[in-house]
Amino acid sequence: ALTRNSSSRTSNTLRNMGAEIVVGNNDDSGSLERAASGVDSVFGNGNTDDGDDIEVRHGKAISDTAKTVGIPHLVYSSMANADHRTGTAHADSKYEIEKHI
């Protein structure tokens, strides 16, 4: 699991469940590439808490990293009907990421 803070409560919970915790940041392509080294699958999930533009930037960064590193499987968790523009910022951010992928 990718995290900015490997000592957070959530990171510790995931670690205790058996997940490998890797430090990285969606705004740092180098950290994403290091985190993705040796990985065969990536699951990406958007977060609009910081704004739709940031969600789009991060979604594209995850997709670009998967392609650059050569990860054969990318699963992006989006939403229903995000395959077209709706005029709603929350949905259109997912559309932009899906279009990029």
C-alpha cells in the first residue's frame, strides 16, 4: 500500500493485516516509480477531498507510472457512467482520468 506516512494508524493497521507499506507521493513521479518497482498490479482510487484537479493529477500520475514501469495490470476505481462528460465536476474528474488511461 502506498502512503505518505508509513507510521500512521492506517498504515499500521494495513501492515498488521499483512500489507506491504511503501512510502510515496502521487506528486513525486520518482517516488511512485520506486514504489512500483517489481509490482505486477496497481489499484488506484481517486480522492476528491483535496479537490477535483488534484484527483485528476494524481490519477494520471498513477496511470503514467504504471505505463513507465511496465506494470501489466492497472485497476482504477472510478464511478458508474464516468465514460462521458456529465457537467458535474466530481464525475468529470473521473472521466478525465479514464480518458487518460
